[in-house]
Amino acid sequence: MPLFMSDNGAFTAIERIERALARIEAASAQSGQPRGNDLALAEMTARHRALSDETRRALADLDALLVSVANG
């Protein structure tokens, strides 16, 4: 029998992920960071954007799944 996360647990997990993304985005947007290696910074920024986009898509998929489960 598969185990399902309760709606409350799923929403709590989503909220935690969204808060973590917000903290990451805020930290990456801070000015005054040392620019020792612009290429490494550019690569890290691109990876961050890709991860952020992928996470947003996954959260949208989870939202759609939760709605479909709730609607039976």
C-alpha cells in the first residue's frame, strides 16, 4: 500500500521549499560580493536559475496533482 503525504504535510513541504528558494535568491542578489572568478559565478548563477525553474515546475506539478486528488 503506497504511503501518501497528507495535504497539510505536502503544503508544509512546499512552503519550506519556497522559503528556501527565496533565501537563495536573496543571497545571490546581494551586491558587494567578491568577484574572484566571473566564469565560476556565471556558471553558478546559471545552475541556480535552472534549479529554481525546475523546482517551480515541480511545485506546479505537485499543486496540479493535489487538486486532482482532492477533486477525486
